[in-house]
Amino acid sequence: MKAAVTVKENYVFRRIYRKGKSSVQPCLVVYCQRNRQGATRLGVTVSTKLGKAVVRNRVRRRLREMYRLHLPEMKKGYDVILVGRVKAVHMPYAAMDRQYVQALQALGLWEDRT
């Protein structure tokens, strides 16, 4: 993923947590806030409560892949932060994907192209 499409600065994460909208699902939390750049950017956060580095990295990879696959259906111009929760460790990918789409729909970020 290119650096231009990621959120890395701590102050940006804090601003989105404070002022953005959120949708809570059993395996993940999605925060979003409109940005002025016209491009959608992604930030991923996973707590050490999930397990050791291998487990946390697997959850991160899954979250980034869900974002990548559903990016064409998402509205443009938002900063999106995905927070992995403990249930994401043992949940099948298909179930995580369904919850991710439900969260996007709840936040109004999902554009149905059918």
C-alpha cells in the first residue's frame, strides 16, 4: 500500500477517534472522518491484547485485504481507521468480511453499485 493512502501520524488518529463517526462490530471497529484530500486513506490499529506479533500481523493483513478488496465500493475522500478486536483472532475471514461491510453500510460509506 502506498504511503500516500495510509494514516500514520498519531495526531490524525486521535482527531479521527475524537471527531469521527464509528461503527462497532464483534471483531472490529471502524472509525471514519471526511478528509479534504479527495482520496480515501487507511489506518490500522491492533492491540497487544490479541496475542503475540504473528497473531497481530495476521489480523492486520486481513483488515488491509478487506479494505483493498472493497475500496471500489466505498465512497471517496474519507480517512478510515480499522481497529482489530480480540474476536478477530479466531473468526473466519468470510465472517470478518461480512462485519466489515455491515460497518461500512452503518457509516454510510458503502456505495451499492448494482
